[in-house]
Amino acid sequence: MIVPYLKGTHLFGYVDRTLPAPPTHISSTENNQTHSLPNPAFHSWHLQDQLILSALISSLTENFLSHVVKCTTSRDVWLALERMFSSTFHARITHIHFQLATLKTANLSIADYFQQFTNLTDTLAAVDQPLNNYELVYFLLAGLGLDYDSFVTSVTTKGEPLSLEDLYGHLLAHEKRLEQHQAAVDLTVANANFTSRNTTNCGGRGNRRSSPSHDGRGHYQNSPSRNY
């Protein structure tokens, strides 16, 4: 959040030292005598630097204020924060790469899978560790399931690489075709099961037929005949 603000206002040079402090004094010669005078350029630079210093300190929580309390310039605060977060920064970058390498579609929809993927890649870009387009496409394809093997093959054999946005659009279309195919298969199975049940019901149980039997009182009753 701080970096875009400073770059947008052309003030980032104060913390990355591309706009160093000018000399505090300048020489002035008068009547063959040299005098040392306060440098107006340093005064302007110092005022601006103190405003940046104040903005940086106000953005910190109390836990970190003790680490920058002795800093007198914005550059000093910036370096102190870099030293504090350098070890956790590299560990975080490594963990994000691991998450990208192990991210799988599994039961996720393509939209949810792509959202998780972009959250990780955007985090890398935000800390100045962006992936190039080839790496983005590679990680995205690597996490797709077996249903997307034909899609992965078609993408990797293309002469021209796809952008991440175009690839996402093709993935959504492929997912839709898979859903339609699965719906057709389910309908076929349901029809087959329905036909099988009807055939069984019409045949009866063992194709038994009823035959009349004498009840001993001059009447006949229908009773199932035995099949031997």
C-alpha cells in the first residue's frame, strides 16, 4: 500500500535513495571571502522526508514502533523494516511457491480454482516476485485433473502461448462441455435402469401361472402352479 502511494507521488526516491539528501550547507563567496550558508534545497528535502517518515511510522503497529524509534529519516525506517521482515519474507515466498505447486482442482470448480490460483500469484506480484506468463500457465495447467488431460495436451502443443485470461476462458468452456457430457451419461444410465426394472416386473417372479384347484366343497380356486 505504501509503495504505490510513494511512487504515484514521485516520492519513492526518498526511501530507495534515488533522491538522496543534498548537502546541508553551500559555499558562498563575497568580497573574496567564502562563507558557508544553509542549503535551501536541503531544507526542502528535509521537510518532505519528515512527512514521509511520519506516514511510515503511523502505518506501523505498536509492536514494531520500538524497532524504528531511533530512525531519523524515511530511508532509515525503510531499511529497518527490510531487516525485520527479510527472513519471514523469503519463507513466505517459498511457501507460496509450494502452494502453487500443490494446488489441485480436486472438487473445486474452475472459477474457484482460478480464484485461489490468482490470489497466490497476485501475492507474489505484490511483493515484487511476479511470475512470467510461461510460469503462470505451467502452474495453472499442472493443477488440473485427469478430465482435462486432452485440454492440457492441446494447449501445450500450440505454437503460440495463451495468455492467462484466454486460458481461463477456454477452461470454463471445457468445464461446461464436461458437465453436459456427464449429464447425458447420467440420463442414459437412468433410462437403462428404468427399462430394466420394467422388464423384470412384466416377467413376474419365476413366470408362475395360476391354475384352478378344488376346495373340497364343489368350488375351484386359482392357485399358482409349481414349476419343476
